[in-house]
Amino acid sequence: MAQGFQMRSTAAVAVAILLLLASEAASVPSSPLPQQDQTRKMLNSREYYRPEISTPDGCSMENVEVYQNDAPHQASGIPAYSVEVINSCVSCTVYDVHLSCGNFASTDLVDPAEFRRIAYDDCLVNDGKAMGPGDSVSFHYSNSFQYPLEVASVACNN
């Protein structure tokens, strides 16, 4: 009987300590990061260094859209993905379209004229060639996971 009481006492003390720690952590006001840490965070942010190329007619990298969907798996069971990059500008031509793509790789060959990784987190679309209003480039790739593909930069012609 004394042993059961001792175990319950030990458990009660442990729970009390956890509650005390939890209430202490909740009562500590969250202080803003020091200026140096905020600067570091900003430098690591994709939005900070991503170039915003815009022309007087409104052509910018916002005019290039990337759509990515699941595609039928390969026979080996590896997931596959379908990607379409579209110039949605109605009055401008874009070229030299680059996507941020991490360490992109595919178990299926992707036509390098359509899409290729040229450096870490830098992939080139359509071999850098012009995409007129409404033009698109499509390709499929397969990997165990889907890569986040986002427009990093474009050049525009009127």
C-alpha cells in the first residue's frame, strides 16, 4: 500500500512540474526577433531577392503561371506529375523564363528544350525562347515527391 501511495505521489509531482513549466512558458511574452535575425530572415526570403521585371505595358513575371497536377503513376509505382507553364499576358511576349525548382530531378526523361535544371533552384523553360500571348509549355516528370515550381524571373517584349 505504501508503494502505491509513493508511485501516485511521484506521478502527482511530475504532473505538477509539467503544469508549472507549461504555465511559465505561456506567460513569457513573445519578444520580437533582434534586428540581425530579422535581416537574416529577409535575406533568405525568396520574395526579397526575386527580381521583379516589369515593362510599361504591364508585362511581368506575374503573367507567367505554373500549373502542376498529378499524372498517372509509372508502371514501377513512382508518382508522376504534369506541368504546364502559360504566358497569360494578352499583349506581351515573355522569354528567358526561369522557375525556382530546388534540386529538380525526374526518373523519366524531360525534354531539355522544354524544361531543364541549369543550377540548384534554377530551371529554364522552353530553352529560354519566346512564349507569345497565351502560349504554353507542357511536360511530365516522375519522382517520389512533387517539386514546388514557382516563377523566379522572366524577360518581356512588347
